Amino acid sequence: MPEEKQIVLSERLAVIARMIPAHSRVADVGTDHGYLPVWLVQNGAADRVIACDVREGPLEHARRSAEEYGVAQKLEFRLGDGLSCIAPGEADTVVIAGMGGETMISILESAPWVNAEAYRLLLQPMTKAELLRAYLAEHGYRFLDERLVCENHTYFPVMLVRGGGAPEAPDPARCWGGVLLERDPLQGKALEAMIAQMGRALAGLERSALARNAEKAAQLRPLIAQLQQMKEEWAHADHERN
């Protein structure tokens, strides 16, 4: 009997896969090629996986991936916007990855049932992570874990959160720099890149004569200083660990 062909995940998806507890019931929202669901089934990492996408094209691609790797009969495929095709209780772990933070907020807003202690959410925003972190804090989501992955010289966070907590006022520096990344080996370089980008933005604002840009610059300076402090604290802790 030929050996089963094994799928290989990108580092970004591999980080997500490693954060999913064994025997989870997973809903993968925006599954795209369906690589993560295939891996979870092949490796016995989930008892049930529902692959969802808003477009038929990517969902058909996911079906083909499942067929190619011999697991089509072990997955469910559903067409729907966000979590509209998932009923409460069908999954205990929801993965939303590979899209912008604002889109993720819209998905969570449209499915308020996920903001309960019964559900784990793995969120991997490609952009606007700071807006997503602020939203999560304001709506009582608790951060259980957070990790970084670097792809194409860009740093992306993966957040594991659970709802059902008390709303909190978001900390701007933590919204930008991360909530639970003090021990992440990539945090130093991620903060360095973020501070450099903000520094360039600040220089542009300071060259402007517009009053509104002066106000933006005044808001940006303390944020950069706080992120620099986070970087120094990370470097000190990293030195202690090594």
C-alpha cells in the first residue's frame, strides 16, 4: 500500500497548527487552499474540522487539496461569510487567519456567540493587528498565548484568545507591540522594524505645516518611546535567558 502523501505547511500556518490543542473541533474561517484543515486531519490534531470560505473558488481549491492528500471524506466544506455557516457549539476552536484585522473584527461582531468562555480563537491578522488587539481588550477577550512568525521579511502575530472576560481599556503600546510576546525570540526584531517605520512616519509629520499633522506627531512620539522601552525590556530579559 503506498505511503500517504503528507502536506507541508508554511511557517505561518505551522505556528497556528502547533497552537491548536489535541482533539479540538476546529472551524477554519477563510480556509483558502485548505492546507491547515488537511494537516490537522493528517496529524490527528483535531477530531473535527470544518473548512469555510466566502467564495466558491477557494472552497473548491480546498476540496481539491483534501482529495490530493486523501482526506476529503474527513473534512466538511461550507460556503459562507465569516462564521455565518457555523452554528454555536459545532466547534470549540475557531481559526481566522490570513486577512486584515478590520475584517476579523467584522467577523467577530457578526458572530457574538464566539465571545464566550467555551470557545478558543486563533487569530492571525496580516494587517491592523493593533486595531484587533484593541477590539479584543474592549470586548473582554483574554489573551492566552501570542507568538510571532516572519514571512517575506514581515512579522505577523498569532493570537490565542478566549472570550467571557471583563472589558478592559486597551493599552496603545500593547496594541501595537503585542500582549504576550515578552519571551518570543522574534519580538526584538519585530519591535525594531515597527519603531523604524513609525520613526519615518513621524519625520514626515514633523516636516508638515498642517496643524492636524502636528497633533498626530504629538500622539506618535510617546508611543514610539513606549515601544522602545518594550524593546529594551525584551533585550534585557533575552540576555538573562541566555
